[in-house]
Amino acid sequence: MFNSIITVKALLVLLLSAVLITALPATAQTTTQAITLTTNIVQNEEDDWDDDWQEVEQSPYQILGFIEAAKGQFTQNNRVNNASSMSEFRARIEFNYSHDLFEITAKGDASYDDVLDENQWQTREVNLSASPLEILDVKIGRQILTWGTGDYLFLNDLFAKDWQSFFAGRDDEYLKAPSDSIKTSWYFEKFSFDLAWTPEFTPDNYLTGERFAFYSSESQSIIAPANNFKVERTKNAQWATRIATTHNSVEYALYGYKGYWTTPQGINSDNTSYFPKLNSWGASVRMPLGKGLFNSEYVYYQSAENKKGKSRNIAHSQSRFLMGYEQELMKHLTFSFQYYVEKTHDYKKLTTEQTTAPIIDEYRQLLTTRFTYSAMQQKLIYSLFSFYSPTDQDAYIRPSVQFRQNDQWSFAIGANLFKGKNNYSFFGQHQDNSNAWARIRFQF
């Protein structure tokens, strides 16, 4: 374990050096000049005193980071040959350089994962941002992409997610996975236009059996195949667009996507899972309502390889609808809820096929609630988020407590609790994956 940590530390130093050497412009100085503050005191004829303070010169460089230890434990036995859902030591380094014409951001994590018994490095961000025109922003490189109005529910946001991190109890930041993309944002008088191009499709970090078990429709049972879970990948590009505007405090947006299902929703002729083609169109609205904030979102998923729903081995097209509301019930206590519906198209064709596999509901419904209470000047935060599906008859509860002692030290504990009537439902398949976790972080 200690040798692994030393290896991670050495790797972190080398990679930071590489980022600094490659990311800084050739004219950048290698040392930061001392910043001095001078005061000029002038006495006027009326013996009044005025202080003329010079502005503090801000360094264009910024280096941040943290060190974190995290532990998660399953609450019962399951098919994964490990009692720990998470056991890791992580170090983050973040470098930012701000120039008058551009900005450079580099962010990476070095970690030792005791569950998988391996050292890991993840480049979270390495990108360059610039505004070549007054109406145009451009970001090129590895980055986190996100949009939409849902809370833990993603309809038009088809950018990569990390569900293994989400179920393990890592910080919510890790739910959004990075992708190597080019994003352009155009700003006009009454609306903005965003276009994100990812040259090579980036899927979700979905469950593979190494850390969590899941339901297999082929074997009709809960499995944990670990490295034996084979998926055919694609290297083709994906596109995502958004047009947004605001009128009378109401935010409107239209979305489009051309790419692939972000999890393997198809089985090919070789009986191998793969990512079928997917097109989507959607819209959202967010606005003040009463004492709170209302949001609604819709998307149509066109399964491009199964438009008429003739194949059961490829996901059917769907329509998804979301409606949510958030309000502060009392001082420091916030409540929100969401109602979500997922309609599967060509449902009759799906149900008439001769198969023994479980049939999903034509209309899958889901309710979510979130309670958040803060105390001690927001240093202590209690959170309870719950999912409940009346159609699937399953649930997922995420309680957590976070405490920030000061600017350096913070602590968090929580749990991921699953319950379901059937082992093939969305949350029911994870009943044996229920776990409790704790994290300690030192930030610098």
C-alpha cells in the first residue's frame, strides 16, 4: 500500500511538471514577482488626509489541489468478491493560467484504488479557452460538459456520466465524466447558441461487475462479470447543440443530439453488447413560481437503428418528461421534488415478441425529493435525496452529512440504499449494492 502511494506521488509530480512545461506560453516567467503594496499619503491645504492605494497585482498562475481518503462498505453480502464498495487514497492537482487572450486549465487525479488493487490517473481537464470574437467563446480539450434542468435526472444532457462513482459515494463532482471535445458558444442579442463536438464518442462509466453487480437480461439474474463483460466500442463522433434565451425571467432552451446511447443498449449478431445510434430533440423551461423555482424538460430519443421497434435486441425509441419545483421552506431548509415519466414507443411490438425476459412498463414513472439543511454558517450540511418509482416498485435513498471545519479540512459521511420488489428493475437490481461511505479531505 505505501509503495503504491509513493508511486502515485511520484507520478503526480512528473505529470504536474509536464503540464507546466507544455501548458505555459514560451514568454511566461518561471518565477512570480513579489507583490508590494505602497501607500501614498497626501495632506491637502485643509489638513485632510487621503490614501492613494495601488492595486494589488494578481498573479496569472494558480495552483490548487486536495488530498482525500475515502472508504465505503457494503451493508450485506453480494456477488462482488470484495466487502468494500470504495477504498481509495486520492490526490488532486489543478493548474490555471489566465492571459488577456486565453485561459489554460489543467486538472488531474492520482489515486490508489484498493478495491481494484491498482494505481490510477485521471485527467479531469486539460483545455484552452478563448474568445476570438466578442460574440464567440471557444473551449478546446478535455472538459466537463453539462446542461439541462434536472437534479440527478438527465434528459437532454447526454454527456458522459460516471455511475460507478455515483453509487460508490464519491463527491458529486465525479458524476460528470470528462470528454475530449470542442465547445463553441455564440452570443447574440436575444439568444445564445452552443455546439459541442466530441470527435470520439465518450460513453458513461457504467457498471461492469468489477465494483457493483447488476442484472443481466441474457442470463436473467444478478451477475458480477468483472473483466469478462465485453462491449463493442465505437470511435465515431457525437454532436450536441443548445439554443437558449431568457424572456421576463423565464429561461427557454432547445436541444439536439446526434451520437449513440451512452450505455450499451444493444446486442449485435455476435451476441456482444454495443452502443446503438441515437438522435434526440428536446426543450426545457425554468422560471420563478411562487416562492420557489419551477422547471420542466422534455426529450424524444430516436433509436436510429430501431426506429419502428422491430428489434428487441436494440433499445426502443422513448419520450421522457420531467417537471420539478424547489423552494426554501424555512431559513436554511430547502425542499425540492421532481416527477419524471419515461414512455417506450412501439410498446405493442415489444410485448408481442416471444420471450421470457421481463417486460418494462410502457410508462415508467419516478418521483424524487431532496431535503437540504445547513447550519453553522453553512459549514454543516445535511442532505437527503430519494428516488421512488411507483411503477417499478423500487427506491434509492442517498442520505449524507458534510462538515467543513475550515478552508483546509472537510469531512463527509453518507450511504447509498437500494430497495426493490424485483431484481430486474432499475433500482431493484442494486439491492445487494447498498453501502455506507466516509470521506476525509485536506485542501490546499
